[in-house]
Amino acid sequence: MDWSPVDNTTSIESRYKFEKPYPLPEWAKLIFSPAALAIIPNDYEMHGLSNNVIESFELYLDVLNNSKESLDRTDYIIAAQNRHSKNQQKNERTFNVLKAKLGLEDAS
């Protein structure tokens, strides 16, 4: 879970501590923020993870409600989103899911 740094100035970090972090691949380090939450949760951590998602979503809604100033930065936002998409294409899992659902040609 992450607020990938496209145009937000709000940082989100989990207030919950989890036992087993999930190591991010190199492509992910290029697009995710340093505060990205990548974990392999155990059964006891699911409540904290769920609360973390809810708190993040509530904060995200607050950011959206106050985002009118972002309209002046449209070109920057588009370039940042394109950079994110280009690096996300390096995610083999995403590619494999798309290939299974859409076929090789449309996934590429």
C-alpha cells in the first residue's frame, strides 16, 4: 500500500508495526514512496492492516477535497503518472495477470 509520489505532498506512514516486511523489487523502488507498506501479514496483523487501509483512504479523501490547486500542475501530473505507469509495466505479476485475462498481444 502506498501513496505513490505523483503530485501529493501528504506523506502517509503506517502507525502499525508489522513483523514481516516484503522486500520491494527494484522497479517498485523507482515508483513507490519510501513509506510504502509492503508486508506479509500474519493472522494477528490483519486488524492493524485493515485499520491502516481505512485511515489511508480517509486521508486520501481529505486530500481530494482540497486538491483544486493541482489543476495548475496538469502537465507535471500527467508526466509523473506516465513515469509511474512505465515503471509499473516492469511488474511481472501485473503483466502475467493482464496476459492471462487479455492475451499476450493486448497485455504487451
